[in-house]
Amino acid sequence: MSFAEKRQLSEMIEELPAENLHMIVQIIRERMPQLQANSGGDVIVFDIDAMDTPTLRHLERYVKTCAARHKKRKQLGQLQPIPTAAPSPPPPELAAEADAVAAEQQQRERQAAAA
């Protein structure tokens, strides 16, 4: 992996949401157990130059997948509902039928309450 690709991968990892960072650490620890991390508080530092190419490519695939999902979620979250016009009234013949059905239902409810 070239220096430019490593730099880009490092930048992409830094931009990941915190919820995805644990998997980065897990991938590195599983694939490169001999690699020691320098940790200071909430920050974990790995030497990207000490990692082998298959591990870096695996990280790259994971990061790109996460970035695509994050972008898709962000786009879906920013979509605004399309304003719709007020519903048009039903045609007169349907309105009369709906009124008749509602009247029958009210009459049944009154009869049931009286019983």
C-alpha cells in the first residue's frame, strides 16, 4: 500500500463515527497480534507503517463500507417530507354513501347501547 493510500486510510478512520472504532481496533488486534498499541486515555495509536498490506486492505474495505452506510443514513435523515395538498373531497355519490354507512353504524351503536 502506498504512502498516499495509508494517509487516506488514516484520515478515513479518523472521520469514522465512534461506534465503528471498536471494530478497527478488533481487526488490527486479530490480524496483527504482535503489534502493540500506544494508548493514552481515550486515544489508541497504531503504527500504520508496521501493518501488513492484507490488514490495511481489510481496514480499507471496512472503513469504506462504514462511510457508505453513514452517508446513506445521513442522506435519509436529511430528507424532508414532501408537502402534500389537502385531500380533495370525495365525489358526491361516494360522500352520500359514506354518510349512509356512518348513519347506519350510529344507529346500530344506539341500539346496542339501549339493549
